[in-house]
Amino acid sequence: MRYSSHIKSISYLKANAADVLVQLAEQGEPMVITQNGEAKAVLQDVGSYERTQQTLALLKLLALGREDIEAGRVTPAEAAFDRLLARKAAPASGT
């Protein structure tokens, strides 16, 4: 994606906020907001933001899993399934 076509100044945002929100929703691409010629913020619609957050969460899980594998914190699948089945078969403790 080329961000050069999605760069607007803060003054443009102030004057056209409603139009910017419509554009963000329709295009689904982020917009870079500048102040005094420097990039200062990125705006995106809520749907795109939520998808980005979900993607980041999945990537974090993958990274944590890789760290566990590298550190040797693993259990063979068969042993893990056996442990789960044993828990399911055990009677629930009452309080």
C-alpha cells in the first residue's frame, strides 16, 4: 500500500472531518495526518483497527509459542490429550 496518496494535513482534517471519516470507512486504508509538514498520526476506521489488533494478538501468540518451543517448554500432543481426557473423566469437586 502506498501511503503517499493518503496524507492530509491537520488543517485539512479539521475542515473536513466528516468527509475523512466517510473516506476511511469506504476505502479501509489508513490516513497519515501531518502537522507542520511532519507525520504526526495515523487514522483508520474502527473495522480496520479491530482487524489489525486481532492480527497483532495472533502474531504475539505465535511468538510466545516459538519462545516456549525454543526454551523446551513443550508437551507431546498425546500426553496433553491424555491429561485433558483425564480431567474430563474425573468427577467435579463440590464446594
